[in-house]
Amino acid sequence: MTRDEAIIKKHTEDGYKYGFTTDIDQERAEIGLNESTIRFISDKKNEPEWLLDWRLKAYDIWKKMENPDWAHLNIPVIDYQSISYYASSKKKKYKSIDEVDPEILKTYEKLGIPLEEQKMLAGVAVDYVMDSDSVFTTFKEKLSEAGVIFCSISEAVKEYPDLVKKYLGSVVPQRDNYFAALNSAVFSDGSFIYIPKGVRCPMELSTYFRINAENTGQFERTLIIADDKSYVSYLEGCTAPKRDENQLHAAVVELVALEEAEIKYSTVQNWYPGDKDGKGGIYNFVTKRGICEGNRSKISWTQVETGSAITWKYPGCILKGNNSIGEFYSVAVTNNKQQADTGTKMLHLGSNTRSRIVSKGISAGNSSNTYRGQVLIGPNAENAYNFSQCDSMLMTDRCGAHTYPYLDIKNNSAQVEHEATTSKIGEDMMFYCNQRGLSDEEAVNLIVNGFCKEVFNELPMEFAVEAKKLLEVSLEGSVG
Amino acid sequence: MLEIKNLHANVVSKPILKGLNLNIAPGEVHAIMGPNGTGKSTLASTLAGRNGYEVTKGDIVFEGEDLLDMEPDERARAGVFLAFQYPVEIPGVTTINFMKSAINARRKAEGEAAIKASEFMAEMKKNLELVEINQEFMKRSVNVGFSGGEKKRNEIFQMAMLNPKLCILDETDSGLDIDALRVVSEGVNAMRSKERSFLIITHYQRLLDYIQPDFVHVMYNGKIVKSGDKSLAKKLEDKGYDWIKEANA
């Protein structure tokens, strides 16, 4: 497909997924982190007093904490005083697409990303995003008819202060961990979603549709509340390798599912992984957690992680309500010098709670890929059930795969099952595919997609197609 | 179609094939028999280009092209099909997807468009009937949870789908019950044509009750030591392999 065809296809068939950007003229905070940085951020956002206090408290906590070192990661020293914590929307922009690294453009083309979107992703100044107004308006109307609130968290602080005040930090408290504390102190923006009682959100909600999503990358904060008997599916991220001038990313996502509510949260993460020698690349330290607060509620995490130089991420579920369900489906791909330490935490507190973990790690190049998962069955969690399956596939002899399952069972009625496999991509499988006429590249794609099938099945259709393509691009030329 | 001249091949630096010669013309069916460990399956793997099978001497010409110059997938696309002795399982990949990918890989190499769904389905249906397999099994992962007989039928099914010029059957009959043996043989017989050739590697004569070969070769110690018509197979059945071993000791 030529690029033009791709553009036409996107516009005619794909519905819409451009960002909606406006350049807001704002200055930067001074480099470094201290109390006045936080006051500056809060002031810029016109925040109420309580939120400023909340941030300052987080900052106090963070100051007393230390960088975690327990992960199977080699994390370079991060100088927190050399970072700007309020990146204004005025990023350095390229004047034309010719200035962008041709390697990146090649990848965009392989992924079939239209030219206009390529410009936006690469950080080329785009004056006008076509069609955006009308699509966005219809979208907003549909949601408000259903009573769904979907806005930036800054907006929510102003418009729905009671909801924000009640739930912000309720699942991931400020002191949860080093990066969560940092995020709580300096978070820039993110999404806020509230689904009212009994409402099934009429469409999949995606960051693509959020104004200024571009600027919220570094310290993103997301809060999703699903009230009784409601349902929402949220898609985060983008398959395109997104460049960002900020190397450190520390996002926090909190999900709250009330009685019989269901939240499905899908992520495709493809931040810039650095070059072949491991230079550059994003450090991605994310805290994602959901609480099944109500009985019979359900939270399901699905993630496809292919980007970032370092990934540190354990989306988890607190299964507090009786008969609640937590799920975690993950594909993590590392190539070249990438490092990933990712997995989940399933904390069973209520009775008859169930959780399911399916993790597929694929390591290529010289990369390191770790699954780390905790299953805790509390003393009151009668008849809890967990099933974990962790499979690793190695593409070369130089990469590593590690599995660290932690089980903590305090109730004898629990049933916990764990299965794990590690295999090198089979020479016999490759030969079988070759013998049927498939090239090495085609064979790898087929085998890897088969390996990840259970996880891809959990992704919304369109996302699944993109994720497959993304895997193919990420693993190009990786067999050895 | 296929000319093998003085073929020597090593497996893990150990010489297995030691000067093998064989010519196969279009439309011919050749059977290779012989005791265990004489290099029959090594010949099959070497022809298909499997990693670790190192040709140290000799030539293989397929349809006028130097086969040894080609990668395994190029050989396959050029028309060499190997029915595996131990078909490989590919979890998560449906048989239907596997076959579509294989057919489209060929088409892509030829510069053709991908196969139309209707055309594929028609071919699939026809060939499933040939090997007496239920359509449901196309939705299952390739060979995963298949019985031994189903795996071998699946090999013949794939062979029929891919329309090869040279079909190599590597001990396809081993471990088959009589029904599966009949089905597999009928599949092969249905595929016989003036253009298509077969190289059938077997340890037992019984497969040749169903598939009538034009030539029978006996392999021993990395070489073909005796060739004849199908009566040779009968003789082997009656007398065993000892007389071959003695003659070539």
C-alpha cells in the first residue's frame, strides 16, 4: 500500500484517531524540583488549595524515599534536579518532516500511519488537523447523552471536585512507591472518566480523542470510576513509536469499580526504545492499579509493551468486593538493549474472588525481559482462585528471560495454579514454516502471533490488528 | 526434475550421506527403503535444506536450478514439499491461517495478489475431503493435540493445498493404523500426475501395497546400493535387509 492509499484508507475506513492539539502558550517551570516548582505547577493550573496541599504532601514523602532497586533492571542514575517538571506545550518542533530521523519515518510507514499523523507524532508543527472538530463534537454529544464524563483531570478538578477529591490517591496513595509519590507531586495531566450507575459506555474511550493528549506524557495521571453496574473499555497509547524529549515517564493510573461494575483497560505502549546500542529511549516507570470495590465487579488489564528503554510496570487489582474478578493479559517484547520488568499484583481480599494472569514475554537481541507477579490471598478471602500462566520466548542466545512469581496465601481454601514455560523460538518450528514456503520473517511473525494469541484476543479488534503489526516491526530481523 | 550427484552430507560433522546418486523424472514415483540409520531421513532433510545438514560434496539440481544455492523457503516455493516424519506443533496458529500464509507467501514471491477467500475455501474443502478430515480441524492450532494419524493426514492435506512439483514423504507411514494408511495413500495416488514426482521414504513394504512405485531403491550406509522395480520391495519384505547388509559389508 502506498502512503497515499494508506491515508485514504485511514480516512475512509478507520474512523478517526488523530490527536487534537492546540498550542497553548505557557512558559516552562524552572529546571529542578522543589516546593516552588510544585506551587508553580499548581498555580499554572489554577488548582484549589486542597490539591496543592496534596501535591506538597506527596513531595514530602518522595523526598524521604529512595529509588527502588529490587527490579531485574539496570537503571542509570536519574538526576531529578535536571528535569523540567512543567513542560509547556511549546515543544521544540521541526519545521518540516524532512528534518525527522528517516529511521523513524520508515517505521511509521511500515505501520501504515498517515502522513499528517506522522508529522504530529514526530513533533513536526501541524497547523490544522483535518476533520477533528466535527468528529470530536459528535463524540462528545454521544457521551454526554449517556451521562459519561470524559475529560482531562485538570478539568475534572474544576468541574467535579468532589469525585476527584474522593478518589484521587484512593487506589495508589502518594506513598505507594517512589515514582507514584513523584507523580503525585508533579503530575501534569491525564484522563478522568466517570461512568454513572447502570450505564454501559456507548463507545470505547481512547486517549486519541482527548484534547492535548500530546502534552500529558511525562507525568500522566489517570482516574477512572465505574459506578454500580456500569461498564467501560478504555484504550491507552498508540502503536506509533512516539518520540518525546522527556526521558523519564512516571504515570499513575487508578481504576475504581463499584458494585457489579466492569472496567477494561487496554494499553499499547511503544515509546521510543533507544537505538540499537541502547542510547536514548524512554524510562517508563508506571504505577497502575484498580480496585474492585464492589461485589461482583471486574477489572481487566491488557497490555502490549514493545517500547521504552526501561519498563517498570505492574498493573494490579485489589479484589476487595466479594465475587470480584481481576485479569491481567500481557505481551512484553524487548529487543536490542531494552529492559522490561513487568507483571501484575492480584490482591485477593474478598471471598470467592478470582484472578487470571496470562503473561507472554518475548526477548530478542541483547534484551532482558522479566515477569514479576504477586498473588496474595488474604485471610478473609474464602475460596479465592488464581490461575497464572507465564510463557517466555527467546529469539537469540544473547537475551534473557526471568520469571519471579510471588505467592502469599493466608487462607487455606484458596486454589492457586501457576504454569510457566521458557523456550527458544524453535528451530523445528522455523524449519516447518520455511518448508511450507514462509520466509524467516514471515515464520517469526506467525509463530510469535500464535504465542501471543490469548492476549491479543483480549484486545479490542482494531487495537489487536495494530498490535500484531507492531510486533512484526519490533521483531524485524531478530532471529539469531 | 531432480538430479542428485555424488551427494555427501554431514550431520553434526558426522558423515551420513556418502556418495548418493539419484535421478527422478517428472511423473515418477520413487521409493527409498533401507534399514534404520542408513541416512534415509537425512536425505529428506538435506533436500529440504534443514539447518545442520551440511553438504560437503556433490550436486543437487532441481528443475535445472542448483538446489543447494537456495534457502529452505525458496526450495519450498520452487516446488519441493516435505511431508514430515514428525510434524511440528505451532500453538496459537490455526491450520487455516497457516495454509493461507503458506499459499500467499508463494503468491507474493511470484508477484501475485493474495488468494481470494472463496478460492481458498473451495480448495480447502476439496482437499479436506481427499484426506477425510473434518472442516472443524482447520480452526485448531497446527498439529496441536492432533493424533498421530491426524498429523500425517494434515501433512498430505498441506501437500495437496500447496501443489508441489516434488513430494518427499519421510516415513509418512510410520505409526499409522490401517485406515490412516489407506487415507494417506489414496491422497498420494490422487495427486499423481505426469508432472508431479514423488520420493517416498519408508522402512516398511506395506505402504507400497497402496502406492505403486515406478522405482524402488535400497539405501545402505549413506548410498543407494540397489535399484529395481516394485518387485524389489517384495523381495525385501520376504528376505529382510540382511542380504543387502551382507552384500555391502
